[in-house]
Amino acid sequence: MRFLRRCLRMEKHIADRREKGSRIKDMTKGNPTKLILSFALPLILGNLGQQLYMITDTVIVGQGVGLKALAALGATDWIYWLVLWPVQLLTQGFAVLITQNIGEGNGRSIKKSIAMSAVLCLVIGTLISVFFPLLARPLLRLLETPQDIFDGAHSYVTVMYAGTLIVMAYNMAAAVLRAFGDGKTPLIGMIIAAVLNISLDLLLVMGLKWGIVGAAVATIFSQLVAFLYCLLMIGRIPVVNMEREDWKPDALVMKRLLKLGTPLALSHVAIVIGGIILQFVINGFGSLFVAAFTATNKLYGLLESSATSFGFATSTYMGQNWGAGNLERVRTGMRSAVKLAAAVSVAVSVLMLLFGRHLLLMFISSEDANAPAVLELAYQYLMIMSVTLMILYALHVYRAAIQGMGNTVIPMIAGLLECVGRVSVALFLPKIMGEYGLFFAETTAWLFSAVCVTTAYYVIVRKMTVPGVKTNTCTCLR
């Protein structure tokens, strides 16, 4: 008996060591602030890595090819986001069910939801990759893209559209890992991809003179490498030991996945439609104004990367604890997430106010005669976004919390409001303030959406704590 007890203690010790070294996080136990922060940090670094290779494209194109090529990149932003954002949000919605299954500890449901998510991504990603390249030219014409940048914009966005299946595959793999609380693997994958992307940019754009097309090819290939790495690591998670039975089509699971993912995707379709209208108005001010907006919008990714990371961390934390039925941890975790996001948003704002002009110079070739005017416009736009950045961070955290609890309708409504805010400013403020009125479109959009999700979150929490409802369960709103 003594020998048996000793063996059991040794086995427990080994299991504990393995659990410590594991990248998988159980968010249902431990200090919420530490859990959210430790999960968000690698995601922040990963998002910065992703922004790095997107920025690298812009820097190399802007410095190596010129302001016209920079403007061509910017002219494609919103019509590419018309595909990219819904794809990202679909995978996030699918991951909500996976996260809740993990919180419940249901191994069979975890495998089935992952398998059906993969099948849906394959079908949707293939359809987009085939049909959207055919829409590239009509969309650019609809936006009245300036003729001097039209061909470059068309070439770039066609390649990006064709690579959508790869982009969707990476986002789904990363979402699965985040559902398990693993933020380190997507970080490592993104670091590998960033290094590869920079190398390919230098080779294809600067060396082989492929121009703007080379930048697009480098981005898609880098995402493919990141996906393959994440897929390899998913295969090492014991519970994701897939069997033939798991891949059999399950209409009920697919319906639940689409019910979670579709509202999120539609919300960002609405956001992008508002952005396309904004881009239409921007195009009317000429290619130099487009170039200024492009330079700032590329830095916008850096502004938002930490907000996105806190959103992912909050969604995973909420999803696991919601699935486990622990309302008290839902509420304490939300308070921690808000405080962390607020602190980081202030820090990022200060850095942009101090160094924003120097960062913008990365994208604008000093040899161009119009560089000073473009830099001044870009800097004014960046400053307005920087001083209102806390609104964006609040939007990401509260929206992610609601998503993690399984409600994707409210984020859809918030997306519609974001569209309304962006379009209202784009259509009316320039009539009063001229081109400078467009600088307020983003912050107004954030504000409309943030008010919606923040109010909705506290209404939901209040309903969960009415007299007669147990505070250790979340079943009242499932």
C-alpha cells in the first residue's frame, strides 16, 4: 500500500509538471487578472508580428516603389477588409462554441465542433477565393479609384482575394488554440511568418521588381506557413485526437456554429460597407490624400493590436467560465479586463503622441516632392485617433465579453451602429470642415458601437443577478 501511494504521488507530480509546462490554460481557476494578462501578452506580441509584416509591405512599397503605389495599397483597404474581417469574425464565432465545450469538459463535443468548423471554413474559404477575384475590378470602379493607381490596386487585391482560403485556415487554427487558452503558439507562428514575409518582400518587391504584386504574394505565403505551424501544434493537444466519426457532417453542430459566427460576420460586413463609403469620399480628394490616409491606417493596426488581444483574452476567459457556469468569475474577470485595457490604451496613446510623426516617415519617401504635405495630413489624422483610443479598447473588451457568453446578436447591432457613425461623418462633416472632417469618421464609429456593447453588457449582467437567480450559474441566459 505504501508503495502504491508513493507511485500515485509520483504520477500526480509528473502530471502537475506537464500541466505547468503546457500552453493550454484553464481559465476557470486562478486569479482573473493574471490569467487574462498572461494570455493577452503573447497575443499582443503575435498581433504586433502580424501588423509588422503588413506594415513591411507598406514600407517597402512606399519607399521602394513610390507614393502612387502606397496610395494603390490604401485604395484596396476597405474592399479587402470586406472579405478579411467577416472571415476573421466567422472563425471567432466558431471558436465561441469550442471554448464553451472546453469549459464544460465535453471531449466529444470539442472534437465535433472543431471538425465542423474546419469543414465550414474549407467550403466558405474556397468559394471566396474563387469568386471574389472576379469582383475586384467592379468594386474598384464602384469606388471611383483614381486612374493613376487603379492597375496597381487591382493587381494587389486580386492576389489577396485569391489567398482567402489560406487566411481563413490560419485564423481558424489560431482561434482553436486561443479557445484552449494557448496564446504562445500563434505568437511563434506569427514570428516565423513575419521574418519570412520581410525576406520575401525584399526579394520579390525590391530584388525581382514584382512591385505591389510581390507584396501580396509574400503576405499570403507567410500566412500559409503560420497556419501549418499552428496546425502541427493543434495535433499535439491530447483531446484533439480526431477520429473518422468526428468528421461525419453534423447539421445541428454546423447550425450552432453558423448561428454564432454569422451575426459577427454580418456585423463586420456592415462596418466595411460604411468604410467603403468612407473610401469613396476619400478617393474624391485625390491620390495624395489617399496616400496620407493609407500611412495612418497602417499604423492603426498597431494602435488596435493590443485591443484585439485583450478582446481575444476576454472572449476565451468568458467562454470557459460561462461554459463552466461560474457567474462570479465572469464579473470579476470583466473588471480585470477593463482595467488592463484602459491602462494599455493610455500607454499606446502616449507613445503615438510622442513618436507618431517619426513612425509615419517609414511609409513616405522623402524624395517625393509631395511628402511634407502627405506627412502633415497623416499626422493630424493619427493624433485624433490616438487621443480617443480608449473608446476603441472599451469597444473590443465589452464586445468580446458578450461574444464569449454566446450572444452574437448584440455585436451585430453594434456593427450596424458603427456603420451609421462612419457614414454619417463621411457624408456630412466634410461639407462643414472640408477634407479634415473625414479624420473624425473612425472615432465616431467607435463611439456609437462602444456605447451599444457597454450598455448591453451591464444589462445582461444585471439580469443574471436578479433575486432568485443563483450567482454561481450562467444557465439563465443560455
